[in-house]
Amino acid sequence: MKSRPTQTYTHALPADDRVRPKLDTLIRLSAPATALPLYRSTARALQSGQYLSRFKGRGMEFAETRPYVSGDDVRSLDWRVTARTGRVHTKLFREERERPVLLAVDVRASMWFGTRGAFKTVVAAQLAALLAWSAHHRGDRVGGVVFSESGRIEVKPEYSRRAVLRFLKHLAEAEPRQPGERGPNEHFGEAMTSLERHAHTGCLMFVFSDFRGFDADQAARLSRLRRHGDTVLVTLYDRLEQSLPTEGRYRFGDGVRDVILELSPRTAGQYRDRFEERLQRLRSFAQSNRMRFLLCSTEEDPLKILQRGMSSDRHHL
């Protein structure tokens, strides 16, 4: 359901830029993206499984095998060569300086909403653009999927600026759709399957959504992604979704249907509790699957959200 956004957005976007993402705005985010700490390098984070490195998987690729020497990591022993030669050997690895970054952006009907700042689709597009440019500036491949009720568009990970621009163009061309006969979670599941097809060991993956209807199926799809690399869940919300007015009569519309709500302190409290319960389920899921969880409202500055979230030592925000 849509409401006219106000003037409180930190980027002071033009009025039409608050309702749908604009390609020129997404392109201009290339410059501020250079200040985004997409990768961290603390030993503490590596040990705790929260490391968002520039490297694939373990951060290494196989280089050669040599005889074992005292102090070598026993997890790197080459058992085949050891059995063949009768002498203990260990595998050596070299750093891989490239890490694919995959972005999944939800533009289903519930994302076309905003009462303050900008619509969730606009904020999600800006977050994704900042990360795409940050990865591109560091020489990483960028790709992903944009999905809605009408289907999904995939961009195969590539090194080129052209791939980034193609992905941003799909974000800018996204259109609001009415929910169809199929459940919204089916579209989410198919998008995660598409993302998984492009994922390789050590990928860095971001999913931008309001995670409406988060259930066991969505959780299972996301858990499979985590097997391929680090996964970050970026949850978008509007203040009205977080907390309704405590009383009064309000009319909401989505361009097709109108709904009139009679609110009371009790109904507002129940609504707020459901919102918090959904966020807690998402946080708990992310924690149990060693995923990073970022929360972003439609009023917040996307760059600041990413700077704070990606540089924090905390696994949850």
C-alpha cells in the first residue's frame, strides 16, 4: 500500500526519485562507494566466522604439495600424496585476489511502499548500487538477480563496468506489480535458486528484501546460499510498518484496493509485536547460520548504513 513520501530523506532526493530508482542516481553512487569498507581483515573476525574478505572460500587456491614440516596446519595435509609416497605431505595455497559479489534485490509488491523518506525499492536499489560499485572498484566480479511477481532478471557475474550498469538498469526499470495467483514466496524461492546457480565457493552475497512472509521455505533457500560463501541479509522497512498510530480511522490504498482501519492502542500494540517478532526470527536465523543481518529504514542514508554495518565487529545490528 502506498503513501506519499515526505521530505525527510537524508539524500534530499528529487520527488520522483523517492518513488522509483533512477538510473542516473544509481550511476552517481560510484563515487561515494569508494568509501565503503566492503572487506575487512581482522584476525578476530576470521576466527569467528564473520570475515567478509576479498578471497574465495578459505581465501586461498591450491598451489602445490610439499613435505610436511613442524608447524604446518594438519587440516591441509595431502593424504593422497602421503599414502603414495609414505611420507607426510601438506598442501600449499596462494591467495586469490578476486571474490564474486552477488546481489539479489526484491521488487515485489510489498517493496513499493514508503511513508517517509523513499520507497523501500529505492533504498534497496541504492544499497545494491553502492555495493556493486564498491566491488567493481576493487576488481571483483559483480552480478545478481532482480525479482518480482512478473519474474526475475539475472545478470551473470562479470568484471566489467558494463555488467554493473546492466544490473543498475534492471533496477531502474523495475515496475510495481500486483500479487498474482502464485504465492509471493514462490518468487523469492526461485530468485534464491537463480542466485545459487551463479554462486561459487567464497562468494559474497547480499539479499535486499522486507522478508515479508519469512517462513521455513525462505529459511531453507537462504541456508543453501550460505554453503557457497558469506551471506548478508539486508532488511528494509518503513516506520509505519514498525509502529501504527495508536488510535483513529485510517484509509490505505495500493491503487487497486482500499482498506479502512480502525485503530486502538491494543491493535497498534499487536501490530508492533508482530513486526518485532518477525525481525527477531530473522536475526535469530541469521545468527544461527552465521550470516550478517542489516536493518535499514526508508529514512536512513544507505551509505551510512553500509559503512556502519560492514565495519562493525558485531554479527547483528
